[in-house]
Amino acid sequence: MRVHNTVDTARRHLREVDPSALAHARKRLAETGIAKLSFLLPHRVKRVLAAETLALLDHHRQWGDLLPTGEGLARQQVDLTGTDVAAHTACIPQLYDCEPLRHSLSAITAEPVLPCPEPERFHVSRRQHDDALGRWHWDAYAFTLVLVVECPPLAEGGFVQTVAHACPTPTTPTCTGS
């Protein structure tokens, strides 16, 4: 799917999102500090985002070789800045700037959601680590939209962990980092 078609598909889908789904997400966010928003983008748009993200990570290969063979194969951590993402992807920046997506996020947060300043607008990470506290990733904004592209099965240690209300109140306007 081409970039223009992908973004148009996302826009059409977002215009048709059921307001009750937005209200439910707003309620969950208010109650728990976290809302699962998988309904905001159609599966085929998420597939394009995943393919673009994985191609970007593959292109950079900053994580080095796989660890020795055997159980628990792991890749080292990779962090690509907004500059890297903007230079080598098309869908991620265009969807980040998609006004219907921002409008839906604002409906969920019950306040205006603004874009983050450069270079924090978007971020691509590949994480693989133990529970060492110093290697956790903390977001510094009031809201963060996280798109999980791949996660190993739970039996292999794969999961996404979130901590609601863990960051102090930001001194910058509300924005979404990803």
C-alpha cells in the first residue's frame, strides 16, 4: 500500500470511529491512566506502519548480531531519533501529523493534544533487556501514543509494561510522543 493511500485509509477510518469507542477510551484513561487504542487505526494501516518500522530497524542494524544460538535469542536495544525516522520513513511522519488522529486523541484525553517539538516528535525503539531499572524507558509528556509493532510471546519473556501517572506534570504543553 502506498503512503498516500495508507494515510487516506487512516483518515477515512478515523472519521467513522464510533463516538462511544472514544468515550469508552476517555473513561479508561481517566480511571486508569492508560487506554488501549487499537480501534483507532485499521489493521492494514497498522501493517504498513509495522513493515515500515521493521524495515527501518533492519536498515540501521544498530543492534548488532543475534546472541549465540539457543534459547532466549535476543537483540540489543535500538533507539532511532525523530531525525532518523523522518529521513527514512514516510507513513510514520504523515500519520503523526494526521489531523483526524490528533482530533481523536484530543477527544480521548479531553484536552487538546499538540505535536511534540523536534526531535521528540516520534521515536522508534527496539527493546530487549532484563529488569534493570536503569534501562526502563520513561516518557516525559502528559500523553504518549505507543504503537507496539512486535512483541515476543509471553513464554519467551515478551510483554509491554506500563506505569500510569508515573511522570511528574510536564512543564511543556500536552503533546504526544511516540
